[in-house]
Amino acid sequence: MIHLDRRHLMTGASGLVATAFLPAPAKANDTLLSPVAMRSDIAILCDAYANLHPGLYRYLTPANFQRQRQCLDRFAATPHTLGDFYLALSAFTASVRCGHSFPNPANQAPAVASALFGKPDRLPFAFRWLDRRMIVTADLGSGHHLPIGSEVVAIDGISARDMLAKMLIYARTDGSNDARKVADLGIPGDADEPTFDVLRALLFPSSGPSARVMVRISGRGETIACPLMTAAARKGALRHASKDSPYGWTFEMRGQVGILTMPTWAVFHEKWDWQGFIDTSLDTAVDRQLSGIVIDVRDNGGGLDCGAAIIARLIEAPLPADSYSRHVRYRKIPDRLAPYLKTWDRSFKDWGASAIGPDAAGFYTLTRPGDASDTDTIQPKGRRFAGRVAVLVGPKNASATFGFAGLMQRQRLGTLVGEQTGGNRRGINGGAFFFIGLPASGVEVDLPLIAYWPETQQPDAGIMPDITVSARIADVQAERDAALMRAVVVVS
């Protein structure tokens, strides 16, 4: 399937790989980078993207790419802080319209991460954007017991709508699927370092230990002072680990329906038998002869290909995993770029005979999977669950969960319920990655290596569910999960 996002494997707590790029400590955010330093980093980044990025011209023309490069060069004509340079790089990579191309906060060296977004400035509540309105989904320590469904109108005098509009310039997505941008700008967001937190720290920095938050509760507006949190404290308040899963996975039964909730497939940080969890859940469904199961991946942006382990329990015969072909822009990386490119698999630097070509457009067809966990065929495993299946989907589903949703729908293995997914039916980029270390600034930028192309022309959009159930503010306020309720009916 289209999947695999092991970008976070390269850093961990020590930031070892990212640190290896730095000949000197990263600059503090209030220290100015010189034009020479920024332009040298820009040259490395653009060289790598122009020669290695397989999706660079999926939405950009070469002329448009050059114009984006010129904008970066003009920005770098005068000194700027590290934070401003990080934002400029974010806007540049966002213009490529590839959800896997960005200065990944999780992959920055500790010194860079600390300078850019290491302050105790996290908001003490979770929220999602609905109709461009910031709607509270959990109070995490505001001191004011914010009800679920409250609306945050402004923070420190800046309207929530204006904050969202400015942040969208820097947020990533695939193609024109902007719903993913909006979804990822909520909290808990899209990663260990949520995009909202990163951009708020750089665009709208807090000046003290608390934030002035204007909220609307049951139609009544008031301004409250909310104490800001450290990233660790807020992450702890959000985390729903249990004795069964450190990643918040759960399997519960409601009558004759099993509900498998998987908020992430980025399950490579801790030693945990995630495959065993899936098998135990499906074994329970088989043993209890459940009428159906609901697989909830709405908040799941991807990670490992955990979906293949689920599908293996739903099929009777081997199943081709993809209707997408793999393509790369190179067979062997240029020697000049080698010092700046890190990855977890050295074979990505030289595809060898696995890269067939180039064709007239300069692409090579890749005959091997990217990562070892990638697969072309899913084999049946264990006892098959033969009941009905529904998958709850939404705009956060990109990478692995985008591929999973598409395969479930194409093969009629289950009914998709919810909202349009993230990702893009024109194909996405991923499967293997380089991490570009920019030595002058110390910033790291992710570079996906494999383009996945559909067999036939597809629209510039995510996957539409079989049954659309849109999120509504009234449902949040009533703590009513309309999509889950509908999915349970579908499989009952």
C-alpha cells in the first residue's frame, strides 16, 4: 500500500542524526543568520529537491519552482532569525503541495528544537477547527473548566480565524486537499510537535506565563487567563495510554459490535506488540461471533503499515496491496549531496538495478518496495473475520491510513464512514526518505523519495467515504459522535 512514514525513527530523544549535521551549535532564535548562510542552505535544499524529489512537478511547473526559489533568495537578501528562516522554508516546502515535504519539527536537532519551539507556551486545552472556528474538545488544565464545545474566539488579542488563515500558508498537504491542513492545525494535531504549537510559537509568541483567551460559552463571551504548559506536561495530559497500549489503541464491544480505535500508527517509539494487539482484537471478534467491527482511524495520520495486519484477517486469498506504481527521480544520488542526506536505509542512496529507466521525463520505475515493511501482496493470516466492517475516516488520514482507506474501499472489504480523507488520489510521495541537513542553520527538511502513481487519471482530492457524516459543532457540544453511531448501525 501507499504508506510508511518512518521519519521519526531518525531522531528519538537524543536527536543523534540531526545533530550530526551541525558543525557548530544551532543559532538561538534571536540570533540573526547571515544572507550567505541562508543562501548556502537554500542552494543545498533546492539542489536536493530539484534532483531527487519525485513529486516536485506533480503540482508545480519547473517555472513555478524557480519562482519559489527566487522568493527564498529574496528573503535571504537580509539577515533573519532562525525562526523566520524556518518559516520561510516551511512556506517554500508547502508550495510543493506534498504532505511529506517539510522542515519536520520531530526531526530537528535538540538545539534547533529548543530555540524554535522549546518554550513552555502550550495552550491548556485541546481543540479542533469546525467551520473555521476553534472548538474546545478537552480542558487540559486551564483552571476554568472549559466545557467541551466552547469556542475560543481570540488568543492574546488575535482572532482565532486570523491565526488559522496565517498558519495555512505554512501547513502541508497533498495537492489541493486543504481539509488536511485545517485538521492538522488542531490539538492534539498531527505529531509529537503539533503544527499549531510550532507555528504559534513563531508567528504569535507568548510574552508571559499565561495567555489571554477570549471564549464563548453557551453564547456568552468572556476573557480568561490560561496558564501555559510545557510540551511534556501537555503531552501527558493528552496521552491516553493504557495497560493494553502505550499509543491509545483500544478494542471495546458495544453489544455485537467491536470498536477498534487506533489514533496513530507511529508505533515505533516503544517496544510493543502492536501486531499481537490486532490479532487479539480480531480473535475476540471471531470467538464472540460479532456481527461487525468498526475501525476508527479518524485521528490517524499514518506511520507503519498496521492496516495490512488488519486486512490479513479479513481476506481468504492473497490480495494485491496497491493499484499504484512506484517511481523515483534518480538511480544513485549525486556525490555532492551525499554529505547532507541521512536515512535509516543506505540502499535508498543507490537503487541499483531496481530503478528501471530513465524515461523521457527523467523518472525511473522502481521495482522494489521502499522499506522492508512495504509489501506488494497481503497474505491471509489467522482466522478470518467474516462479519461486516466499517472504517471511520477523515482529513487527517494521509500516508499509511490513506492507503488503507483506499484499499478497503476498492476491494470492498469495508464501508468508509465519515469525511473525505487527507492524501490525494493523484498519488502521494513517501515510502522512503532522506533527511536533508542544512549545515549553516542546522535546520532539517524531509525529502520523500518514492512517487506513487495511480493506474488511471484521478481527481485532485482525497478519498470520499461511502457514507458521509460531517463533523458539526452541535455534536461536539452534545458530546455526540455521529459518525461512530452511524458506523455501528452499518455493521450491526
